[in-house]
Amino acid sequence: MTPSIATTLATHLFRFRWWLLAVALLSIGAMFALVVIRPSLAPIAFALVGPLAVVPWGLLCVCLWFHPERGNMLPTSRLFGKLPGLVQTGLRWYAALFITLFLIVGLLIVPALAAIGL
């Protein structure tokens, strides 16, 4: 995902940011409750509920970081805007690639590892 794709995605998803936060927190709570109540179900909890926590959290990060008017990684933001332009560009690319990797790992790799019992 490039920073421009992340900005477009953030523009569309920003109005749902509170829903994304609620789904992520409820999923984390459900996963914690499943693990505490029945520790033997931990792999199933991570395989099924894990992506329900990771994907909304990652999309929430995209919304908060890349929104073109309210994002934290804007050239006009208080802390980020004081950095040189080249550093800002590098950090935006790093954040876009990191969030892509975060979503791939949370959506595909963690459930696969949980399914085989690691």
C-alpha cells in the first residue's frame, strides 16, 4: 500500500473510526475472555477472533495517520510537520508499508499459525 492509497482509504473510512475502535476492543475482550475461561481454546480464539481485532485496529491506524485533513502524518501536524520534507515522505512510506505488513500478518499468518497450534 502506498501513502496515496492509504490516504484514499482513510478518507473513506474516517467516518467509521469509532466503529472500528469498538469492534477491535470488543474482539480483544472476547479473545481475552475465551483464553481465560477455556485456555484450551486459545488457538481457536486467536485463529477466529484475532483477525477481527487486527483488521479494524489496522484500519483505524490508517484513518488516524493518513486522513488528508485530520491525520497525524500531515505536513501541517504539530510534531510531524516540523520534520524535513524528505523525512516526512520516508516516514509516510514506512508507515504505509508497516500497516500493510501488519494487516497481512494479522489476517493471514497469525490464524494460520494458531490453526496448526504454534
